[in-house]
Amino acid sequence: MADDAISQSPLALQPEALMRFLHLYGLLWSHGEVDHPAKEMARLRNARITDCGY
């Protein structure tokens, strides 16, 4: 796995949980009914809470 946020997270130690999380996240992000501005606000808030630089 590449040296990124996921490989440094607890999910990296649980491959099945990681796979399921990524699947759910992908569905919500790509096929959900939430509008783009709300998704972006959630992404930015999550980055701030987790002290992520993205």
C-alpha cells in the first residue's frame, strides 16, 4: 500500500474493514443524493478535525 493517509490509519490493519469502508465511501460520494457543496463542506470539516492537509 502506498505511503498515504490510509496506510497510516488503523484501517490499514483491517483490510476487510478498509475494503468495506472504501466501498461505502465511494457509493456515498459518487452515487449519493447529497449535493456537491455539502460534500465539499463535509470533506473540509473532516480534514480539519483529523488535522489532514487536504
